[in-house]
Amino acid sequence: MHPVHLSQMQMPNFRISFCYALVVTLAGCANPGKPTASKLTRKSPEVYAACVLPKWQALAPLTTQKSISHGYRLTAPSAVTSDEVLEVLESGEGSRATFYKGSFLSGNKLRLAARECLD
């Protein structure tokens, strides 16, 4: 038999600790956050959501649209981070579009696509 060194016994503990820390960190990224952008448009929620939906589906094919009280919620699911969400609600003569970014790992393509429909 070969003698077991203390450093060999500590290595599995380090791996377990590292994996645990990684999981906790990624779970923190998956929590929904505060809005990252909120803009007004003169378009109704129906018209604005109808403009954004095909743009989001081109970028994230599994994007869905759901009718909510006084507007719509578009959701682009992500396998790596939390979903990206756009809520479009009636506001005065038009609507307010509020964007929730999935995480710092998410790009800006969906936000920019939503911005194109504001005017």
C-alpha cells in the first residue's frame, strides 16, 4: 500500500466546495432583478407588442407573449440565465415598456429590438 498524503485527502473537499460555490453563484444570477429599462411610447400595448414579438422570436425562437392586466408580457427563455422579460402596460395616451434583463451574461439584442419599436 502507498501512504496517503494529506494534500490528496483535501483535494476532493476543494472540488466539492468549488462546485457548491459555482452553483450558488449561478443561482444568484437566475433570480429576477429590477427593471433595466423603462420607456414610454405613443403606441398602444397591442401595437407595440405586435411590433416587438417577431423581432424577439427572430433572436430567441421560444419567445412567448401573454396577455396580462392592462397589457402584455413577452418572455424570452434562456437555458443559461434567467428569462428576459418585457412588460407592456397601458400608460396615458400609449404604453410603458419595462425591460427586465436576465443577467449580466445576457446580451443587449432583445433590449435593442424592443427599442426599435418605440417610435
